[in-house]
Amino acid sequence: MEIKQFIADFADQFDETELNEFQPKTEFRELEEWSSLAGLAILNMIGKKYGVKISASEIKGIDTIEALYNLVLSKK
Amino acid sequence: MMKAYIKAVDYYLPDRILTNEEIARLFPQWSAEKVASKVGILERHIAADNETATDMAFKAAQKLFSNNSHLRESLDFILLCSQSVDYKLPSSSCILQHRLGLKNTCGALDFNLGCSGYEYGLAMAKGLIVSGVATNVLLLTAETYTKYIHPEDKGNLTIFGDAATATIVSTDGFGEIGEFELGTDGSGAEYLMVKTGGSRIVNRTGNVTLDSNGNNKWDDNLYMDGGTIFNFTSDVVPTMVERLLEKEKISQDDIDLWIFHQANKYMINYLRKLMEIEKDKFFIYMEKVGNTVSSTIPIAITEALKQERLHGNVLLAGFGVGLSWGATVIRCK
């Protein structure tokens, strides 16, 4: 599992945000297109694609894509 | 074997409109643009204080008859889908038989379902027709969820609107009703619920607790665990569609138009991407109405008809409170 692929899967949940805005250090809540629904879609994608269940409360303390990736890794 | 068809469909919206600008004024941390881009809804209609779901079902049916006056006399069954009926008893459908001036040989029953209700209504109407019990069924959907929503519940206030629809299912019409795939998972009942006011907890409690996501959960108001409903939908809908296509012996490419329950634009687009459905075959109509529960699909059908987009195989799929889901294919001329 590579962070590059994870970022691509993360970016797939957005329609309008430029791809280069998705970097490991990107604070995803600061993205213009971010919403709680996008958060639900990302958790759902992680469950489906990575087989890892992350709850909405677990993601609360996570700010960057990299930190989310590390959380997924730690649960695999 | 006798076949069943959708013959006519129309809908009614209450007068009062709640705009995104008003929502942004009520909740200053939200902008109107943000609301619009998130959920794809610009405005929703709100039933008046003295206007019930049964009143709206009456108006939807009257509107349908005003364009098809000859159909009123032919009706021999009423099915009303609503979770906001007038009384504990009698059924609102019985009251509507009288208010609509339908003959006394008309059967009538209410059924309590939400976002999957239209598919269940079509399944029952088809059953009544194919078995020879009825010939012309008036299927009504009517909901006033906005009366259940707590005034501080900005999420649900943004999504839901009130509406009613009227459909005539008959032995002829523009769309033949095909196979069905229906399902239920009552273990998820608590995730979309109005807890008090029924026989289990008769009186309002005034209780509000925090759910596992830190959102308010009011006993006396509509509660929806958005995350669980999101996951449920993305698990259930692709499998339901796959099974339906197997029953129909057709493939995904054979579907000319997809009409999903219009939950919110973000979520149904997520489903569309997940299921690799072409964007131009995926019908969305919610900007001016919002999520009207059991009425979203018949409203979308009415609008698709106006836009002349109902051709070939049209797949309808509803999912939500229960938890409950249902899908069917309509073969349009």
C-alpha cells in the first residue's frame, strides 16, 4: 500500500478540487470542497478499498491526508 | 398474464419555500453557496402548520385528475404511503376515498414507509392488478418530515422538503412495471427514527443526547445517523441493482435512465461513481424540492417525462428508513 495510491483514492471523492492540491501534508478540512458528506464518502471508500473501518469520531483528530493514511496503515 | 403499467403521475408542493439564504441566516457559519454545493438543493417546500400530508396527498390527486378527469371514476384502489398520517385511526386513505369522491367499491389502505415507499407501492399495485383484485390503483405518497425536524437540526433542515405525489397504476400506460428487488434490515431501525409519539413511547420526553459522532439526538424529533445511513446505502444499493438486473436478465448497459431516491446530490453521485453509471443517464431533480422522502422518485419521473427522457429501461431505486430498500425497472415506450 502506497501513499500515492491513497491520495489518488482520496482525491477521487472530490469533483472540483485540482489534483495538485492533494498532497501528504494537505489539511483536508481546509479544502474549499470539503464537507461532512465528503468525510463520510472517504470513510466509506477506506472501508471498501482498504478493508479498514474508521469511525467518524476517530477521524476528528486527524488533519492531514498523510495522518489519515498512517491511521489506515496502523489498522491494517 | 396481466401486466401493470404506470399510466399517469403528478405532484404537489406546498407554497412556503425555505431558501439557502434563509438557512444561512439561521446558521451564520454556513453560506448559501456552501449549502448548495454540498447537497445540491437550492430550495425546499414546507407544509403550512395546518396542512397535513393527507391534505397534500389530496391536492396531488386533484392535480392529477385535473389533467386526466376521466381517471377518477375508474379507480378501484388507493394506496397511501406516509409516515405522517392524520390519525391513529382511521387510515388516511379511507378519508381520502371520501374527499376525492371515489366510489365506495374502492379498496384503501395506508402503508408506513419512507424513502423506499414508492417501489413498495408499485410492487403492491402491480400485485393487485396482476392478481385481478384491482384494475386502476391510485398510489399516493405524502410526507411532512419538516414537522418532525428540530429547529436547530441544520443538517436535516437543509436536506428535507415536504411534498406529495399521485400515480395511477393500471392495465395500460406509458411504463410497464417489471421485476422487483426488495429488502429490509430492521436491525438498523434506530439509525433513522422519530422515537416518541407511537405506542412504545407515547409521550414526548424532551430528551436530547449526543450520538457516537457528537451530534444531537432528539427523542421527539427526526434523528438520522448520517454516517451509518451513508454506509448502509453504499453497501445495499449496488447489490440490490445487481440482483434486479439478474431477475430482468439484462445488463447495466441496458438501462437507459437511472432514477435513484434523491437523498442528496453528494450521496447519490457517490453511488453513481461507485457503480460506474454514466453521468448523462443518471437523473437528478432536487434543486427546487430537496429530499421529499417517498415522493422523490415520482417527482423525478414527472420531471423526466416533461423533459422527454423516459425511454427504454428506467431503473428506480429507493432506500432509507427501516432500514428498507426496493428497486424495479419500468419499460417505457
